[in-house]
Amino acid sequence: MANIKSAKKRIRVIDKKTARNRRIKGHLKAVLKSFDAAIEAGDMETAEEKLRLAEKKLMQAAAKNTIHKKAASRKVSRLAKRFNQAKAAQ
């Protein structure tokens, strides 16, 4: 346990940031799962809506430094690629 006041504050700040990052990552996982479910079901309208939501959430997470901005861009690209392949298959 920290004895110095500034160290105690850093612990509190880190705990807050960790909680925020976990919450954001949890939302991301939920959105990505809903996109996967829409693709599996073959519902392209819902999948397109979920793709836009996923892109928005990924970019917000990147803006908050929860994930790296290039990782977010890579994920968006891969989601769009999957969506386009599924759409072309129908």
C-alpha cells in the first residue's frame, strides 16, 4: 500500500481509467457480437446498421486511447470486408 499522497492519488486515477477501459471494451465486444450474429443470420440491413455502430464505437475507443487507432482502423476494415463478402454472396 502506498504511503505518499501522490502515489495514493495515482492508484485512484488508475482504478478509474481501468474501469472506463473495461466498460468501453465490454461495449465493443457486445457490438461486434451483434454484428457477427447479423452476418450469420444473413440479415444485411441489420448488419449494415451494426457495422456503422461498430465503426463509431471503435473510433471512439481509439479516441479515448482505450485501443490503438491503427488497431481500430484495421478492425473496421476487416468488418467492412466481411460485410461486403456476405452481401456479394447473397
